[in-house]
Amino acid sequence: MKKFIQSYLITKWPAITWSAIVFVLLAMPGKGLLSEGFLSVWHLDKLIHATLFFVLVWLWAHYLKTHKTITWKTLFMIALLATVYGIAMEFVQIYTGRDFSVGDMVADGAGAFLAAIIKNKPRWKPGPQPKLTAYEKKVF
């Protein structure tokens, strides 16, 4: 089962599926959502937007990284496209009876670029550690 899940995660389908889920959730009419008061108390809607776009960028970057080496520029473009997607979805929300919010756009971009930054971070690989100087041996 573990091999099946791992082989599935390196395909593009998780990213495509999540992109569709984000579209459906953001295009959903306002009546189908939790009450506005509940979400606005802790600004949970901003956290939800940031999480949606964090996962979106992470999945697309994961797919691309498993099939080729990608640079920071590629990750930046993925995050930028996801942010533009989030801004476009805010305009779509006007027609679905939901509020147009610049704060949601900022949250979309923050989540997207945070995922790009995390995905760009090189993994720590165990190897020889630098030797401590005599001073460092005394202090540490």
C-alpha cells in the first residue's frame, strides 16, 4: 500500500485534483459556507486561503521536482501563477454572492510563496561534520 501511495504522489493527479478542489471551494456560493461571523472572529478564512494555496504550490512543486530538477525561478513562477489564480478567483467570487477581499488575495500569495520557500530549501543530508576549533570545544 505504501508503494502505491508513493507512486501515486509522484504523478500530476494529486496537484490536478487539489487545483479542482480549490476551484470548487472558492467558487462555491456564500450560502454553502460556515457563517461569516464564525470565520471573521479569528480570521480563519485567511488561514484557510493560505492553507489552500500552500498545498496547491507544494503539490505542483513536488510533482515537478520528482520529474526534473527545478530552480528557484521555477518555484517562483509556480507561486506567482498560484497567486494570480487566487486573485482571479476573488473576482469570480463577486458573481457567486461572496465577498471580494484583498486580504484573501494576500493570504493566497502568502501561502503560495511560503510553500515555494519551503520546497526550495535544500534537504539536510548527513555527512561529515566540520571539526570544532579548540575555542569551540571549550565553549560548547
